[in-house]
Amino acid sequence: MTTFKEAITATDRMPLAKVFEIFLGGAPSVRLTAYDGSSTGPENAPFQVDLKTPRGTT
């Protein structure tokens, strides 16, 4: 079961970077920048993933 600190309703959208963190179980060691403007991971990470469109998530 997944739990969240804040309730998410059908009209709310979770930032893609947050989804990435949840999927990996914490802050990643790579930098992820998503098309929705969200980002996660260290800014000086040796590897970076830049998702420019929603199609990049499929």
C-alpha cells in the first residue's frame, strides 16, 4: 500500500519528479528534469535525464 503525506484528489497532479522519487524509494543519485518543470536529484550528478515531452515517459 502506498501512502502520501498529503491527500491527492483527481484534479491534483503529482509532479513527475515526485513520481520518480516514489518509484525509486527516495532521492535518486541521478538528476531528473521533467517537462512539467519538476526536478529531483543532485544538481551536480554525473548523469542526467531530461524528459522534454510526455512521450518520453512511455
